[in-house]
Amino acid sequence: MTDWAALIDEIEDGLESSPPVLLDDLPPDPGPVPPALVPRAARALQRMVDLQAVLEGQQAEIADQLSALSAARAARSRQRDGAKPVPHFLDHRA
């Protein structure tokens, strides 16, 4: 695929699917974007940036949940062994 219009079509189709699909078969160097396609390419790029921000937010939420789950499991394990529970705090300011 070396045609910029077709490449942008594929990117837009991937962004519209649920979950988003990333393209694996991108050409190594498709050359410069034709001036007529720059606005469309810029919109697709902005959609990719927006999607990346959403995915990074979801990843951070999952990391928080996994961390809390790990702490809860460790506390439960210590309680079973008769040890005093150790308080765990998550610092969300960072």
C-alpha cells in the first residue's frame, strides 16, 4: 500500500473499529503526504493521539486496581497466618 489516500482510509477504518485496530503492514517510507491530503492526515493523527490518551488512562486505572488487589491479597494472606495487618496506602498524587 503506497497510496496515501488508501493508507489514510485504512488508518481511519482501524480507528473506527471497536476495539481500535492498529495496522501492521504500513509501508516503511510512504514518502511525503500530498498537500491535498494534509488536513485529512492531520485529523487522523489527532484521533490517534486522542485514542492514545484514552488508552493510557485506562491502563493507569487498571494498574491502580491491580495494585490494590495485590495489597488486599497480601493482607488477607497475612491475616490467615495470624500476623497483624499492615496498612497499605495508594498515593494518587503522582
